Amino acid sequence: MSNDIQQYSAVIASTYLKRAENIGRFDIVDLAGKIATEKIVSLPKGMQYPAKSSLEVFNEIEVRNRDLIYKEFDTTHHLFSRIYAGTWWSAEQCIWIDAIREVLDYLLNTGKIVDADFNFGLTCLMHAMAYTSQGTGHYAQYRDAKDAASMQDINKYRQTSVPAIFKKKFTPLLDWQLSNVVDLGHELISMDYLDCLASLPRSVIYADPPYAFVHYSRFYHAMETIVKYDYPVLQAKGENLVKGRYRNDRHQSPFCIKTQVHGAFSSMFDGVKNSESDLLLSYSNTGMIDIDDLINLAALTFGNGYKVWFENIDHNHKTMGRRGDHSRQVQESLIIAKKL
């Protein structure tokens, strides 16, 4: 069973665990192209990005793209075109994202594909989103063109084709998937961890909670939105939208909140103990709770009915260049609690 409260996680897990038997019969890009071409032609003037322009002209185009958020649409699939044009993607790229999602919805709703195929298509679409985004590998905030160098780098991604990246991933991934994936009846769910623990029979549980004070939902909200495709209310401060255009309902994990992390782990240990399960817990010495305190909490909560121990592993952690370095040494701990 794979559980993550973020639904995009279940979609990606499906690509590893469920065979997409039917989707290869359809040319998703060709079907989406018929939708996208019509919508791109109907865009207001001055929305396209030339290969070269002045910084002033480029930023004027950016503003016109972002202004689509105030436009009323009369089509069923316009979520990304309205919310994200001129942010991580151009309006044209957003139209393609919406069009591919529309095709996947149509194929699923008409019974031509099943959930495994649909999730496979969404995984390829998330890949295309990632490799056409002008961001830095996540969706916390998009970049502004502040000078010629940043403009040129952003425009490089504005010129990148969503359908081309989608297609480049789709064919080899499907070949790999059909050759390697064996459906063993795995369950892919998106529940709060406490609800999941309460529903489990005796199991072996691997838990990998977030370590940092920054919520993962801030970095990956666009992936959650393409999966849910639910036209969310966006977070605002006063009358202004937050720059990241986050979902107003994005998940806030107690493992990322200093005043709640101790209680979150205590509840996790209780949930594991109640089902008499075994636990493998991965955590870091840079986490929200001191690793020694966490080990002591585990030993205290599980008590004499469990054997509790830990293993430490040196790990090279990627920083994504946040602090001027690309990686740093951290220590990962695996805390094991085994029912006696």
C-alpha cells in the first residue's frame, strides 16, 4: 500500500505499480493538438513570446499572459490557462497542458482507458510541466525577468514545447512500463497518515515524513492541481493573490510545524502500536525534532513489547542551490521498531 496525502503521489506510484494496457492505442498529442490549435488562435493579441526581444517588451508580454486570470472562459478545460499563464508557463504552454488533460478525461470518461492508463498519462504530463517550467525545479515561486540574462533563461523555457516533451517521455516510459510492471494488487491511497494507520491490519510500515519547516505542498501545488483539476480558490493576502498562486486548501503538515511535530510523531507511534505493526522510520539530523529526542520518544511509546533501535547513514543532500552550495553532508537515521 502506498499512502500520501498529496494525490499526485498516488498517480506517480500507479505508473510504477499498475500496467497501462490501453493508452498506447491513442495518439494523445494529436488529439490534444486539435483542441490546442483552436484555443491558441483565439488568444488575445500580443501573447506570444518572440525568440528575441527587449527586456521591456518581454515583461509586457508576461503581464498580458498573467492577465488571463481575469478572463472569463467558456470552455470546460481552462484551469491552467487562466491560473498559470505568464507564471511558470506561457499561455500557449498552459493551453497544451489543459488540452492534454481534456483528452485524458475524455478517454477515461468514455471507457476507452482505465485508471492505470489515466495515471500514466498524467505522470507524463507532470513530466512535461516540469521540463517546460521556467522555475527552479519546484513551484514555490516563478521567476521574474529582472535583467537580460534572466529574461533569456526564462524565454528559453517559454520556447520549449509541452507536446514535444510529453511525447518524448510517453513512448519510452510506456515501453519500460509494459515490460517491467507486474500488477500485484497494490493499493494507492491519499489519506491523512492517522486515518491510514487506523485502517491498517498488522503490517510492516515504512514512514518517510517531511523533515523541514517548509511544507511540501508549497513546492508541488501545481502537480496537485493538475491531478485534482478542481479549479481551486487561490491563496491571497488582503485583496492580492500570493505570487506563488498556491491553492487555498494546500496541505499543512504537522511534521513541518515546530509546536506540532512532537505530537505528530507520538500519534504515529501510537497508530503503529495499536495495529501491532513493525515500523521503519526515515528521518534526518536536520529535522524539526532532535534525532535523539525522536529515538527516545519511540522507545518510550513502544515500550517493552517492542525492540527499538536505529541505524545512521551519511547522506549527500541536494540543496537546489538555495544557499550558494549544491549539496551538503547530512546524517539520515533509520529508526526501527519491531514487535516482539
